[in-house]
Amino acid sequence: MPFWTVFLIAIGLAMDCFAVSLGVGTAGTAVGFRPTFRLFFHFGLFQAGMTLLGWLAGKTVVTYIASVDHWVAFGLLVFVGVRMILGGLRKEGAEPAIPDPSRGMTLVILSIATSIDALAVGLSLALLEVNVFWSALLIGGVSAALSLVGLLLGNQLGMRFGKSMEVLGGLILIGIGLRVLVTHLF
């Protein structure tokens, strides 16, 4: 498979990472070098890792996961999105609903939710006999880069428009979850 084909696949997979990072950035709770690094690093790592896992899993495991992967992604994204909306609706000075989405279970949930599709891509790459290691590295790198861009852009929007952007970020996450669900169901 040519480099450009894998690169376009990587961009397609990274769109969820970009959108989620944009949403997280609007909340203004993942600001600074360390939270930014944790977020884009984990999104890239999970995309690459899920691609490799899909390649390793083979047809049998993916068959079982494929029937529910869209529901898992939907549930995880809606959960985090609702928490962001609630945080955006809280009064100024109140404790944020998601203190720092680049830490703990929230980071793991977002990383898994954005990388579930990479599992199926990994299986496809194995069936096409593509060098999966270089492909996974490219997918992870593109996902990390677009996550960084989304987070930085979201941070700028959040600083400019305040808490209303946190609500918008939550709605974006829920919208991504709905898109994943509708795409897989229909």
C-alpha cells in the first residue's frame, strides 16, 4: 500500500482526535505544557496501539468487538460530553466538572473512545499485508499532531469565549459519539 494511502487513512482516523481535542481545549482546563503533552501523546499512543492491537487480534476478536464498538465509543463520548456541559453551566468559581481531562480515567476514556476505529483499521492492514509497524507509527504521529493543533485551537477559543465554549465542547463530543453510532448502525 502506498505511503499516501496510509497517510490519508491516518488523517481520517485522527479527525476524532482533533475534534475531541478541540472540545477539551475549549473547556480551558488542559492548559500548559504538561496537560497538552499528556493529551496529544496519549491520543497518538492509543491510535498507534489500537492499530497494532487490531493487527494482532485477527478476525475472531474483531468480529466480537465490531458488534459493540460503536456503542462503547458513543457511551464514553457522551459521558465526558455531558460532564463538560455541566461544567460549562456551573457558576463562575465553582469546582469544574472535569478538573483536568489530561489526567486519570478521563484521559483513558477519551483515548479509548477516539481510537476504537483504529482497531478495525489494524485488522484491515493485516489482511492487506501492509507493514503494520510503520503504518501504526504514521497513524499515531498524525493523530498526535492533529490532537495538538485541536487542543491549541480549542484553548484559544475557550479563552476568548469563556464557559460557553465548554458547553460547545461537550456538545461536540456528544455529536462525535452520535456520528460514530449512526455511521455504524446505518
